[in-house]
Amino acid sequence: MSDIEAMFRAVECAGALHVVDLSSGAEIACNADAPAVTASVFKAVVGLEFYDRVHAGRIDPARPIDLLPGAATPGPTGLSLFRHGARVSLADLCQLMLAVSDNAATDALVREIGLDAVNARAAACGCRATRVVSDLQTMLDGVGRDVGFASYAQLLDAQSGALGEVAFRQGTDRACLMRLSALDPARASATTARDMTTFLAAVWAGTGAARPACGDLMATMRQQVTRRLETAVPDGGGLMAKSGGLFGVVRNEIALIVYPGGQAYAAAIFTRAAEPFRNTAAINTQMGRIVDTAIHALRQSGLFSS
């Protein structure tokens, strides 16, 4: 849709959108089949696989996991920021992964479940273009190497200035950041907007896994702290979402949006900024506006848009 593309351009980003009326199947699409890096939206698939194993009796959700100090996967939230060791149940790890997008919690769950099972769950939900190629620590260490350092930890040291001025300039070169393998859907974990609404539709219908597992995932996704798409939710409605972001370039959001009367919509919106960390607030706000525009178009016309 040209109107949607213009809304992306207005905040200097490229974008993809897919919004589906889950009752009629009517859709609004813009670059919906274009490959895009998943960022953290893949964590919803990890969560569904976890909850399905819980309900099948294959995982004890109360089983504790010990996370050692200094060994947690880096990230801006949750256990990734802990300075001391922690013992956390598997269920609480899943809660942290989905509510605050905790990278350390995610990698702990991925170690329990395995990447093959995560990809199999995506395929079982009808996602044909989705693949998760590594855990987050592996992805981040690859970023460090892309920029010329031995690891992500060394890159962070460089960016802090601890390794000197030359290393600082190298570690903060924005042109280099735009070329990271983690931002390339041909090399990184990738999906499409259409795949992610297909996943959400399977969760909503209770067919993507055991029905109670789908319910658990939706309940936990309601607790996500990031609320980019809240402007698309009317008073009395509901939002079940998973956000994603990478290096100030990629901002993704997938969500189930439920109107007060029970009408539900699956939405996936992926953005890629022209420059790292540019227009961050404007892009976040525009994402909600774009999804709201698409839902209102569906509600007003009921027409199928390809």
C-alpha cells in the first residue's frame, strides 16, 4: 500500500507490514514477504515451544537454573544486567524472556529446548520463511568479530573507551554497524511479516501447539513492558506483543490486538532505519500509527489487500 510506504518514509526508515483480520482473513500487506532479521520477535516461538513442553510433561517449569556471574548473555534488561549469580526457574526465565526481552533468560531456555525444536515449532505453525540460526550469544560475538574484535565483550570494552581512542572509533563506526551480519537476513535469523502473522494466527486459534500452551503464551505476551503498538489498541481492548530491536537500526513488533467486542487482529511490523539510532522515538510512534491505520482500513472496508 502506497499510504503505508509513505508513512515509513516519513520517519526515514524502510518497513514491512502485515495485518490480518483473524475472523475474515482480510489483510493489509506492505512488503509482507520481504525477508527481515527477526531481532527478538523469535522469542515468542521459543516461548510457545517451552509452554508446549510444559503441558506435555516434558519440562518441569519449576526446575531452577543457575546463572553464573559473568556468564550471562549481554543485553539491556533483566538477568543480563545482574552482577551476581542467580537461581531462576524455567517458567520465570520464560516470563523474563517475553516480558522484558531478557537475552540471558532466552539463551538459557534455548539451551534447554534446542534450536532445532524452535525451528520445528515455527514450521508447525505454518512459517515457511522463518529460521533461527543461532542463540543470542553467538550472534553477538559475531557482531564483535564483524567490527574487528575477538568477541562482543571486547567490542563493548572498545565502545566504553577502555581500549583506547582508536578502538573506540572502530567500535562506534556507524557505517560498519550498518554492514553487520546480524542485520543481514541472508546470514542472520530471519522471517517475514507474513510468517509472523501466520504464527500469531496459529497461537490465537490454538493450533500452533497444545491449546493451553497457546493460552499461556498469549497471557505472558500481555505482560510485555514495551508498548509500541498501544496506540493501535482501543479503550477496553487487549494487546499481546513481542518487540525486537538491533543496534539502533532494526525495530520489530508482532502483536495480537483484540477489540472490546472480541474482534482480533494479528499484526507484524518490521522497520529498518536509514542510520543507526536516528529517529528512534519517531519510528516507535509511527509503528503504532501504521498498525492502527491498517486495522481501521480493514474495519472500514473489509476488502482484501495483497
